[in-house]
Amino acid sequence: MKSSGNDGVSKRRRAETTLVTAGRDTGAQKGFVNPAVVHGSTVLYPTADDLHAHRGEFQYGRRGTPTTKALQQALMALEGPQCVGVGLAPSGLAAITTTLLAVLKAGDHLLVCDNAYRPTRNFCSGLLARFGVETSYFDPLIGGAISGLFKPNTKAVLVEAPGSQSFEMPDIPAIASAAHAHGALVIDDNTWATPLFHRSLEHGVDISIQAATKYIGGHSDIMFGTISANARAWPLVAEAIHQLGVCAGPDDVFLAIRGLRTLAVRLAQHHRSGLEMARWLAARPEVVRVLHPALEGDPGHAIWKRDFTGASGLFSIVLKPAPQKAVDALLDAVELFGMGYSWGGFESLVIPFDCAGYRTATPWAPGGPTLRLHIGLENIEDLKADLARGFEAFNAA
């Protein structure tokens, strides 16, 4: 079977089929469904002329292998025709930092949404500041009014849709329109929805980033990041990847391919269970508010419904005012919800969080303690019973 990469045939296929078939070349794979895991650094050239000309499909392991090519082709097909290249990184944070280094230089100005992943903020206030890049933060709900924040040296805007703790949903097309009018690139952290539920490059984004550690891997066993870019941005990204020496290990690449094949069925279940749990929690007396853009009544619901085709299993809740010991009692009482700083795997997770200490453009005053939940693939009734035990402990404390 011919490679289904980013060709015309794959563009006509629906996403579920693309996930299963894209990047597969069973001829080159000697009939096997999965590509071989190529562990290699040195690539030998057959002649001196080939060596001098760097002639060959692969030149060095860091620059790519048949294994990385299979994943890149599959991701390009999933991202859509606007995607002309995909870079692979050893973590989601590495994908973010590589992208920012690719598009910014000393003296530039960067706009970042105030609900961005905290390590992204740390990089902006750390290395980027040391390298002479200024960062300003903006209200995630600003929409087209972001035009008023641009400076002559603003080169990029970074959004996260939705924010991975507070879940505000930015209007990406409006922000992208304003950014492009000022000559700036738009970067989207698209980890929550993945390109399966949100093809951000089709909504005006120039570079789409994923922490593929999460839903692409899907099994909590890899660290991985992806950088997908359009024709305008890809040369910058490709140059940075090459000069920084960014690459992902072959076994993690293979696990990302394996995870990608089942992304559609896993995300469909995360979507269903996440919404059912969000509605159940909204009716609980201990919960003041559920922060989930796919939930009817959420401030970001209209944008989610317009721009997204599904939701994942990650959202947050605001509890009624209570002392820390009550929140800790809830956390200690649950059994199926593990406490861990990640998400996107098959398991359910819960963490407390507080954005107040680092948000700078918008206040964070939710009205009570906040918890972020990842709804995994366990039986939803078992998960409800587990949280009900947690709420009993919360109320008792």
C-alpha cells in the first residue's frame, strides 16, 4: 500500500480513517502494519559523490529516520492541507520553547494569553527575557481587541485553547486576524483538543503545538512534543530544530505512532465521559461552577461549538468555600482519581490548583478552591462513586 501521508487521497478520507492509515507504507515496511523502530545515528553513503552532495533520503539519525517519517506523515495528514511540516520534540515543553526560539530574536515582543501553561510563562520570564525578548500577557477573552496591544516589534502571539487549568476559550480566528494584520505569527497550544477535534491551522494559526505526552501517546508512558506549521512558519521552525539539535528518541516515536492509531476511539470516550461527569458535578451541592467549554452555559461554549468538533476529558471545578483540610480530605479519600501533574492517559487524575499567584493580565478569584480533573477510561459510574466518597470526606472535614 502506498504511503497515505499528506496526499490527495488522505485529504478526502475522514479523520478516523486517516489516523489508521496515514504514514503507513507496507511496501517499505516489508508487509508489516507498523513501521520498524530504527535505532540509528550514522547513515552510510554508497559513493563519495553522494557523500559530498548529502544525497539520500536520510543523512543522519537526528535529522530523521523511516520511523520519524511515518509519524510526521500521519500528523501532517491529521493537521490538514495547511500543514507543510511537523517537527518532533522530546517533550511538550520542548516543542513550545523550540517554537518560541524559532520565531523570536533579541528586541522582539511576544504576546501570551494569561491562561497559558505555567512552564511556558517560566520560559518567557527566564531564558527569553535573558535573550532580550519582552513578553506581555493578555486576557484570553480579548478577541479582536488584541489589536490595541501590538507594538511595532510584536512578532508572535501565543494562545492556549482552552487554558489547561482555568479553561477560558480564546477566539482564535479573531486573534489571528488581528495578529496577521500586524505581521505577527500565531502559535496555538492545541494539546487539549488535538488536531482531531480542532484543526487550528485552518482557523488562522501558523504553528500548532501539542504535548503529545498527553492524548497522542495516550498511555502515560512517553514524553513527546509536536510542532506543526504552515508554509509561512515552517522554514523558521525547521531551521531552529536543526540548529538546536532537537529530536525525539526512536522508541518514543514508535509509541506516539501506536497511540495515534487509537486516538479517535479514545478521545470519543474521553469526550462522552468528560461531559457526563461535568454535568453530574454541576448538580453537586459542593460545586460552585464547572469550567468546561463544551458544557452548555460555559462562557466559552459558543466559540467551542463554532470551532471545535469535540472535547477531551480535562476540565476544572470550583468548590464551595472550604478550608484546605477539607480539600485534602477529598483528595485523600478518592481511589480511582490519582494525584499527578499530567493528563491525557487512560487513567483519571485530580490536582488542586490556584492561578492567582502568576496571572498578571486578569484576576483569578473563582470563589472557592479549584480542582482540575482528567476523566479517564474507567467506568463512569465507578468514577462518580469515587468522587462521591471524596465529597463525603470533604463535607465531614
